[in-house]
Amino acid sequence: MAVLLNTSELNLARDPVTKVSDWQSYRYDSGIQSGAATTAHSLRGTAEESDPEYSKKYTTTTTTTTYTQGSIPDMESQFAMTRGQRVQAAMFPDTMMEGTQILSTQVDLGQQTNIQKLSEPSQMLKTAIVHLINYQDDAELAIRAVPELTKLLNDEDPVVVNKAAMIVNQLARKEASRRALMQSPQMVAAVVRTMQNTSDMETARCTTSILHNLSHHREGLLSIFKSGGIPALVRMLSSPMESVLFYAITTLHNLLLHQEGAKMAVRLADGLQKMVPLLQKSNPKFLAITTDCLQLLSYGNQESKLIILANGGPEGLVYIMQHHTYEKLLWTTSRVLKVLSVCPSNKPAIVEAGGMQALGKHLTGSSPRLVQNCLWTLRNLSDAATKQDGLDGLLQILVTQLSSTDLNVLTCSTGILSNLTCNNGRNKALVTQDNGVESLIQAILRAEQKEDITEPAVCALRHLTSRHPDAELAQNAVRQHYGIPTIVKLLNQPHYWPVIKATVGLIRNLALCPVNQGPIRDAGAITNLVRLLVKSHQDAQRHTTASSQTYQDGVRMEEIVEGCTGALHILARDPINRCEIIGLQTIPLLVQLLYSPIENVKRVAAGVLCELALDKQAAEMIDAEGASAPLMELLHSSNEGIATYAAAVLFRISEDKNADYKKRVSVELTHSLFKHDPGAWEATHSMQLEGQPPVYSDEMEPGYPQYGGYPADMPMDHMMEPDLHDMVDGGYPIDVEYDPMLRQPYHDQYNHA
């Protein structure tokens, strides 16, 4: 039993140093002194069964003799005489005299007697009672000691303060006494004040250790928070002592996790400015806690993300991903990077620091949660890395990832490939040569109409089939791997307009390869394109009358009109396709599109009419729809492509007209389109009707094979490549449980983060 303190032993008038020495002279059995080597308990606050202060081992040597049945004729009387001893030996072995011999009633050595079965639960009950007694002793001792120790912590003598802090630290290591400390606001405030004001490293270590132990309980967290412990702990992050740093960061981590209001308090105390430089430390476990603190503080808070950026956070985090192997550290670091990757300011800094390569090296690891976080982060960063070099290995891994059955992996891999192949000819060629076309087609087939996979996969194919040396190889690969029917099928109901937009652009690119024209027609693409053109035009017209543009799933209907018309323009180069387009009664609508207020729509409409006018019957139908008037107006357009198409259509319409009509058209052309180049009219006159209208140098990149009329890489108002797939945080879900939010930026969704 513990020795209880009396009033004389805590005489307030005695010298403080003497008091401290007196405290240390007592040898209490409650564990104050013997607890020096113990550690803080878990958040549950349960006592360890191995605690020497809460359990005692009783050793009693008992000799038992076992008799087999029949060896002695009559043992009944002897068994009756020793029954009490057997019960005593089983339940209270410590009361038996050493060397006592007890007869055993055990007949079968493999089966315990009833009394033997009682032995273990009896000992457990006794141990539990001892625990309760010692627990109560510790609690009572701490309650008596707290007021005096609080005064000692406030003493002016640093030696007294140091000794008092050491005693309180010992008390904080035991659950019962720790609860007494937590329930004293004066004690917690004294510890915080001592930690903040001391210049002694040992005192700082003891006080931070005390708060660390208290932070394992919600009541302790609240006491620290109310006592102003957060600013003091933030100051401790500048300590040169490793143990102080560890206690401070772990205590702050517990506060951030479980104490309401702690995040704002840490931010106001400039905690981020103190934490980011700690990324230079080498201890992986310390770094894991530090990075998790950064993630908790920056999640959903733009100002925190900018502070991390200003203090060199992206470089430190990328360095960790490059040079460390501790899985938990890599995981927590990837979570911070995932949160920062949705910040427009942090994004280029992470990419510039080598973040794409650092994250890519972990995609083949054995930790699923790390792979998921790296994928989401890469997807978020990928739209800022379209010009980044050295991504060959990452692209190969991503193509391999397309064979995964995990939908999250497919979502990220297709999104990253879509962005990295956007306006980057080298990346396009690498993915094409790595069988990326086939892998993307297979991903679309496995996606089962999941738009967050289908859309980026189709966009990636659209990029691969345009504007790079291997574009024709990719166009042929789509056909060879039976991708055309799969792609055309995406035009069917129900409409998800981002997928429709991407698919229309891809069909247009595929049609640039003459061999693909027939398979595209056989798959029913022309009928679907005309149907979509009519529907989108009607929707656009309906909202135009209401003086507002119509968006569906984030896509303007005018973009669908433009895309479908552009695809029909390329398809109309084939005579059979041309006849099918004419047969679908498209000419009246195409003529109507010449009046569109959108320049690109007028351009593609004039381009289709230019191709259709190669058929004399179609030229007559165009003239009959009154196309001459708007075409005459378009001759004066500042867009040379529009003016050229209009001139070509008028020329073909006037071919069978009388001389007066031809002369009027000739004069109009001379005074508008060719007024700066009188010889151009003669050149146009000599142009073969089966030929293609001139292509202007500003319509395509130098060196790319030129297609007349509607160039392969003409920027159809962001129809072809500029729409990058935006951010995911999540997170991932992360991280961020994954909520794709369908093309919307992923604002700190942990989905797996």
C-alpha cells in the first residue's frame, strides 16, 4: 500500500529545494520513481499488464503427488483432509508454506480438476484487485501533490523548476496520476508557461514530454488548447534537441487530429513556417508525422498552401519522394502533394522540382494506397507538365497501367495520358510506339460507359491521331484494333456531352486517313453526326433566343455544332460519304449555319459546302437554298479561310450560270478576296474542281502534312486539344474514396487524400 503524505511533509513555509529533495526521498510504491523508464500510454489510456507497479508475481513452490487409479486402496480420508489445502494452493498460492506436499485428485494427466480450473481466474481476479488498489493510490497521491508541484513549477529558481518538471513528468507517465494532472488547469498552464520561458534543455524536454503524455487523452488535449499550449509548442519546433522536437510535433499532431480549433491556432502561431523547414530532417518517422501535419493544415485552405510554397515546401516534399523508402512517410508525403497539386501556384513548382518523375517511380510499388495517391497527384499535375521532358519511363508505366481492372487506376492513367499527350508531339509518338492506341481502346471497352474513364481515353486517342509524325500510324492502329465501331458507338444515346465532343473530334482525325473513311461510314458515323448536329443546333438556337449560351455537362452546344460539321467536312472528301451526307438533307442546315455569329461555325459550314459542291446536283441545291447571298458576305470576312471556302463554293455554283452571273461573281471576288493580289483570281479559275482549296500558312504548324480546306490541326475553338483534364484531390480520394465530380476541378477531395 502507498504511504500517504501528511500536512507536515508539504509544509508550504519550507525551502523549495528542500521540498523537492523531500519529494525524491520518499519511495512510494505508486510508481513515481520507478516509472522513469516507462512510456506514455495509448490514446485509450489502458494500463499495460506488464507494468511492474500494477502487478506482482507470487512464487510458491508446491510439491504435488499424482496417484494412478487403484495404486492405493483407500485415499478418501486423506483427500478429505487435504481438500482445504488444495483450494488454498489453487486460489492463494502465496499463503502456502514452501515445500508443502499436497495430494492431487487428478486421475487423467490430460484433464484438469475443478480446483485446478479455478486457479487461473482466481489469480487474474487478484491481479485486477491489486491494479485497482495501486491505481487508486496513484490517483490519490497525484491529487495531493498537484497543488504543491504547481507552485514549484512557478518558482524563480531554475533548479527547483527543473526538479519539479522531472517529478511531474514521472507522474504524467502513469494513467491515474496523469488524469489528475489533466483535471488541474493550473498545473497544465504552469507546464506550458515553464516550457515557453525556460532556457534549460532538460526542463524543455520534461515539459514537452508532459504535454505529449497528456495529449493522448481528449481531456488532456482540451486542457493544452485552453492553456495556450499551441503557440508554446510551435516555438519548441525551433529547438535544437531532437527529443523536444519529437514531443512537440507529435503533440501538435494529436491536437490537429482531435482538437477542434487547433488547425486555426497552429496557423495563427505561424506553425507552417516552422514545420516546412523540418522537412530537411532525416528521421523518416519524424518526417511522417511532420508531413501529416502539413496535410492536415493545408487541406481545404488555400492560404496554407501558399505558405508552404513560399517556404520551399514543394522541393522538400519531392526530395522525400525521391530519396526515402519508408512506406508510411511516402504515403503521408504523397497526401500533402495531392492537396498541393490542386493549387495553381504549387502545381508548376512541384513539376519544376521533378515531382512527375518522383511520383512516377512509386507507381510500380507494392503499397496500393501509395500507388493510388501518386496516381491522383500525377493526374492533378499532368495539365501543368505537358512541356516537361524526361517522362518516357512514366509514359510507359501509364500505358501498362491501362491493363488494370481497377477503375480508379484506369481513371487516373487515362487522364494523365490525355494531358501529357496534349500538344506534345514527342509524348504522342512515345505512347503510339508503346502500343498506347490498343491499350486505350481496351480501356474504353472495359470502362463500360463510365464517363470519367471514357472521356480522357477518347481525348488521348484524339491527341495521338493528330499533329505528330506517327499520327497516321495511330489512325491506322485504331482501325486495325477494331476501335472504329467502339468509338462510333459512343455517339449513341444517352448523351454525355464531354464524351460526345471528344468522340466527334477523334472521328474527324480518323477520317483524315483515306483508308478509314469506309469503316467509319459502315459503323454509322455519318448518320449519328448529322443527328447530333441537328439536335445541338436546335438546342443552341433555343437558348440563343433567350440571349444566353446553353451548356450541358459543361459543354456549349455551339462546340458540338462546330465539331460535327468539321467531321462531316473531312468525311465529305469521300464520294460515297458525300452522297450519303447529301441524302440526309443536310444542305439547308449547312446554309443556315453560314449566318452563325460564331466564326468557326461559319468556317466549317462553308468547308462542308465546298466539298458537297463538287457534286453538280448538290451545287444546285446549295444555290436553291439561297446560299449565294451569305457567301457573298463571307467573301469580305477577315478570316482568310472563310473567305477562301466562300469563294470556292461561289465559283462552283456559278459554273453553270449565264455569263452575266459569272461576271458579277468575278467582279465581287476581284474587289474583295483578291483586291491585294490581282493574279489570284486567275489562279483560282485554273484550279481543278476536284482539287482542294488553298491552305494558308497560319492554319497549321509548319512541316505537318497539309490537308486542304479544313486542316488537321485547325483550332476549332478548343475542339481538338486544348481541353485539358483538370484536377482531382481527393481525394481519393484520394487521400481520396474517389468522387470524380465529372470534369469539375477536384477541390481537396480526399477521396483517397
